[in-house]
Amino acid sequence: MRRVFLKTINTYSPWAGDEIEIRNLRIYPSRIKVPNGKISFDVRPPANGRYLGRVTIPVTILVNKNPVHRIQVSGEVEVYTDVLCAKRALKKGDLITAEDLVVTRRPLSRLHGEPLTEIEDAVGMELKRGLRSGQIIRRRDLKRPFLVRRGQLVTVIARSPHILITLPGRAQDNGAKGDVIRVKNLSTKKVLLAEVKGPKTVEVVF
């Protein structure tokens, strides 16, 4: 029945087969008499759609295609998945690099708070809190770093299909890459809306 249980989990759950561990398999009723003949199984997915933790699957035993018993097979399902962890102790405000990260396999049932799985989702981000070596990195631990800060002198880019102009400005807001912030044109004293493109660099939004 272990093979039947595992096949059902692999068929209906989103987990890959090589990530699954099954423990404490139980069958109810534990003892049944099956008549002679060709045995097959009619298996249904869990009624609650749950495939992690204690999972119960209803199974109908058929002999020569005729149902003879209905049983329940349950087991503790654990799924292991790759997550990003801190390779060393990191401080609040640190900018994450690839060298700060290590991929480890952890049990899914113990993961909370949207842990990151892709290195590119963490590299270049700023830590909102310190992390211990080996600690899982979650999305809530990171933020986009400010490339422009309020009051900072910035280069303002204004472009059209045929011309590119740069002029000095002063940021009126903090901004990460892609943010639209207010910038004062130091020549005209007008406040413009501009998108943060890089460190101390913004581009006017028309």
C-alpha cells in the first residue's frame, strides 16, 4: 500500500516525487480478507485537498474489477524543497550578494513567511534585519535599496526621440530603482516627476 499511497501523492499533489518523504503509514481497517483473483485499486485524492502533514486517502480494493473492500490509507507526508539561507552572519542594511547566499533543502511543513528560492530574487536587495549564518531568507526580510535619497543632488535626464538633456536637480523623496519621485529642477525651481534609474540618477516622466 505504500506504493499506492506514494503514487497517489505524486499524481495529485504539486510536489515532485524525489522531494517526498512518507512516514508512519497506517491502514484502516488493518486486517481484511481479500478473495483470490486479479487485484486492483481505485484510489481517490484526499477530500480536503491536503497533501502535507497527515494525509488520508480512500482506497477501494477490487478483485477481478469488482469492489470488495473500502479502506483508508494515511501517512505523514513531508516535502523537502530548496530555499535560500544566509551563508554567513549578515547585518541590517547589508546589500545581498551571491556570495552571501547558500541553497539548502528544508522541510516544507516548517517553512513560513514566504522563503525565497531563487538567488536572483535576493541579490541586490537590502536587509531589513540581521540574519544568523544558516538562517532562511524570507521576502519580508528584504527591501529594495534606496538609490536616491531626499535632499540629495541628482542628475536629471530628459529625453525625446532626437535629443537627450541632462541637468542638475534635488530629490524631494527617497526612491529605489523604478520608483517615481519628485525632483526639483535647480535651474527653473520647478518640481518634476522622475523615475529612479540608478544611483543619484533619475529620468523625467512625461
